[in-house]
Amino acid sequence: MVGPVLLVAAALAALVWGLAYGGGAAPLLLGDPGPLVRWGLPVATLAVNLSAAGMVGSLVLALYALPAGERAFDVALDTASASAAVFTVASAATGFLTFVNTMNATPSADALFGQQLGRFLVEVEVGRTWLLTTVAGAVLTVLTFAVRSWTPTLFVGILAVVALVPMGTQGHSGEEANHDSAVLALVLHIIGAAVWLGGLVLLVLIRPLLDRATLAKVLLRYSSLALVAFVVVAVSGTVRASIGLGGWDALLSPYGVLVLVKVTALLAMGVLGAWYRKRLIGRTHEDGSSRRFWGLVLLELAFMGIASGAAAALARTAPPGSATAPTLGTPAEILTGAPLPPELTVTRWFTTWDIDLLWLFAVAFGLFFYLAGVWRLRRRGDSWPVYRTVLWVGGMLLLLWVTCGPINAYQDYLFSLHMVGHMLLTMAIPLLLVPGAPVTLAARAIRKRDDGSRGGREWILWAVHSPVARILTNPYLAAGLFIGSLWLFYYTDLFRWSLYDHLGHEWMVAHFLITGYLFVLSLIGIDPVPYRLPYPLRLVLLIAVMAMHAFFGVALMMQSGLMVAEWFGAMGRTWGPDPLADQYIGGGVAWSIGEIPTLILAITVAIQWSRSDDRMQRRRDRHADRTGDAELEEYNAQLAALAERDARASR
């Protein structure tokens, strides 16, 4: 228990220093809530962060590194359950103290205070956030205690990660420019730090339960998770800090000094992680090396505590420039949180970037792990078709251009650009990614586990052969999702949600990318699926989808009213076509440009059909050759028997 105690002590010390230095707990001139709230709120926030790490990190490490049914796996779930209980209480305390701090309410037992608190938790966004977080924590407390097998633990782990998302929407100031980017960076930062910190704490707790050989395996697996988490935390933290600071000069402010403390702790943890991964993990069976290794782990926990305390203090510290009077924003700034971009010219199609951190990570990790798999196959002498690698890389780069390039920068202002991005996400990018056969590559390149735990290969194959995958890859259902979600999205409030809420935008991108991938996979995929239609029916299905897709584009072009008029019609844009004309262009994009990938898909299916016929004919020829030889041998044997009989008769 030395490690967790050291972690909490370092975190509290860093928090107290950060609040005193940054002024986060200083009395307010007007509406001061009192010292209990000023100091209690950051302490409760720190408890939320640490318990969230214990909950998520334990579940992730258990799913990736430990065999189900063994004592270490059960301890991981018990740790997650205890952490979830603390997370629930701390979230409730944070919500209550936030109410007192925000509404300047005086706690009492009368009905009026209870009514005010109830309205805050139901009607105010920050109140709803902490209410949902508290409820999620209570549910996770029960579930983590109840489950003990693979699949339920996986779904509980996903729920635990999702429970951290609302917390990211409340961190730091919501009045900053580029608010959506700041929120997304903070969400990724919280999740990455939770996996990293919680996994390390669990390692300390289960160390006495594992023999040295098993411990070495678990350490290597945790090290891989920690490396990914380090990249996510470092990049997202840099983005979040740059938005909060606004410039290099702000590093000398209290806010900037706290950022530097976090950066220093992060770099120290990165150095320690690299050191024990390279030098000590493989030698933990030696007594001296083992003591040095666990000493470094305790030191890393201390640095993690410092970073956690500084982060909680940073959340209560005003960013530089926040004291200035707010200016009246333009219509575009009020709607999107960012100024209206300049007119879209030909040059800006190739030079404009608006980075979406989530999809930047998705592309970077997708390229890295795919190319690493190809490299591993080639090192052991196995072949992998070059065209598959080229198509996968091309699809990933196109995904990067759509989600982080000019389309992402302008799609909130031009419906036509939004439609271009949609068509590429759901039709063009899957047409490049599916032939890359990532599941087949993973099955061949990732090492198979032999100790009862599940790694990347085992989880991927489990997902491919799960009942859900069998349903989703059915060609008829995949086609229905592909075309049905198109109509449902644009003719319901889902489209409006994706514009007003950045989480809705991220859901939109993921949804259309996945539905397009499933549709293409069901028709031409190299990766295995439970059922494929005969080639004639595939072409018929494609023709039907093309017709419904074209009808959707024509319906948009014929529409006389503006979709989400309070958004696209209120941007104050003075360049480009007017909103209704731009919507007409977007319908033309869906009708014309959107059909090109579908036509390529139809041609691909036809080529596969012809090659399949050629292969079948070659199989028939080989079978005929084998059958003909057998018949000839049988005929010769019969002739020999008749000749021998005639010879005996003549004698």
C-alpha cells in the first residue's frame, strides 16, 4: 500500500501548493463561498480524478493483460469497484460544492435550498453533468463488483471510459476561443491519464499475487498501454495548454507555471517509463533489478501525484487574459466558437488545416500499427501484398484530410462542404480501407497469447466472430444502415445535434465511416465475414443503393427551405454562394460526386465476379483432369483383366 499512499500524499501536496501559488483558493471580492468551498471543491475534484484512474486503469489492464478467473483478475475488478465507489461519492461532493460555488447558495435543510439544488442538477448544464457522472459511478460500483468474465467486463470497461467524457466538458474555462478543441483535448487527456495512472496502481496491488515470469509478461503489456497513453496525454496536454495560455509570454503567469510543473512531471514519467522498459522489465527475476524497478515505480507514482495535484489546481486557476472584459462576438463566433474563416479558394483546399485531435490520433495509430504489422510479417519471411498497404495508407491519409483539413475547417459554414466530407467518409474512404484487410493482417502479425489472457489479436478475432458482427455484416442490413442512416440523419434533429454539439459531430464522423466500411466489407472485403451474397445479387443490391442515394441528392436539390436555417442562414458569411444556393450544390454533390465511389465499387464487384468465374473454371478443369486420369486407369485395368481371362481360356 506504499504506492497508493505516496500517490495521494504527493497529489495533495501539489494541490495545496498550486492553489496557494495560482490563487485558485483565494477569497473572492464578491460572492465568496467561504474557505470550505474554495478548498473543498479542488480536493473533491482531485478525488474524482484519482478514483476515475483507479476505475478505468484497473479495467483496461485486466482486459489486456490478465487471465479471467484468476486471483489477479478478481483483484483488478475489486479495485475498480472500490474506485468507482469513491468516484461516486467524490462526484456527488463536487456537484454539490459546484452548486454552492456557482449559485452562491448557503447550505441549509429548508425546502427552498433543496428546490434550488434540484433545479441546478436538472436544468443547468454543469449540474446535469455531475448528476450523470454520479449516477454512472453508482452503476459502475455495482457492475464492477458483479462481473467476473470477459464479455461483461469489456462492456463495463467501455461504460467506465464513457463516464469520464462529461468531466472533460467541465474542465477549465468554457469561454475560451476554440472551445471545442479544448474540450476534446481535455477528454482525451483525462482518459489517457486514467489508463496510465490506474494501471500502474493496479500493478503495485497485484504484484504479490504473480510469480516472476507472469509478472514480467504483465509488466510488458502494461508498458505497451502506458506508451500509448503517454503519447495521448502528451499531445492532448500540449494542445490544451496552448489554447489556455494563448502565447509564450503567458508561461510566466501562475497558470503557465502550473502548466510547466505538469510538463516536468510528464517528462520525468516518460524517462522513467523508457528506462525500466529498456533496462529492467526483462530482469525483474533478479533481486537487485527487481528492487530498483519497484523503486522507480514508486518514484513514478510520486510524479503522477504531482501532476494530478497540479492539474486539479490548474482547473481552479484563471487562464491568462480571462480577466479582460468579453467582446461581442460575430454570429459565426457565437454559433461555432471560432471566427468566420476567409473565403475558400483553390489554394486553401491544400493549405488549410483544422486539426481534430481524435481523428489525428486515429490516423496516426492506424498507420503505425498497420505498418508495424507489415514490417513484422516481412521480418519473419511472410509476404503481404503491396497494394493492400498502399490502399490502407491512402485511405488513412484521405481520412486525415477530411477530418483535419479544409473540409473540417469549412463544413460548419458551407453545407456543400459538409456534404463533400460526408460522401468521402461513407463511400470513398471505406473503398480504400476495406481492401487493406486490417483484420487479416492483425490475425497474422499479432502474437497469439498462450496464458489465457486476451491481447489485441484475441479481442479482434472475438469481435469479428461475435453475434453483433454477424448481424452488422449481413449485406442487407449493411445496405439498410448505409442508405437509411443518410435519410434519418439529415431529416431529423441528428443533423442539428452534430452542428451544435462537438460530441455529436464526432459521433457523425464515426457513424458514417463505420456504416460505409460495413457496406463495402459485406460486398468486396478480403477480411472474413459470416455471409456474402452471390455476385449477381451484390450488383442488384448496389444498383438499388445507387438509386436511393441519387434520389436523396435530388430531394435535397428540390428542397425549397433551408436545412437548420438558424445555423447556416445566420453565419454572417459575405463570400461564397448564399445558403440556399449552397444547399442546392450540396444536393448535387450527393447526387453526382457521391455516386462515383459507388460506381467504382460496382466495377470492383464485377471484376471479382469474373475472376471468380475464371477460378471456378480452372478448378473444374483440374477436377476433370484428375477424374479423366482415374477413368483411364480404371479402363486400362479392365482391359488387362479381360486379356488375362482370354489367355487363361485359350490355355
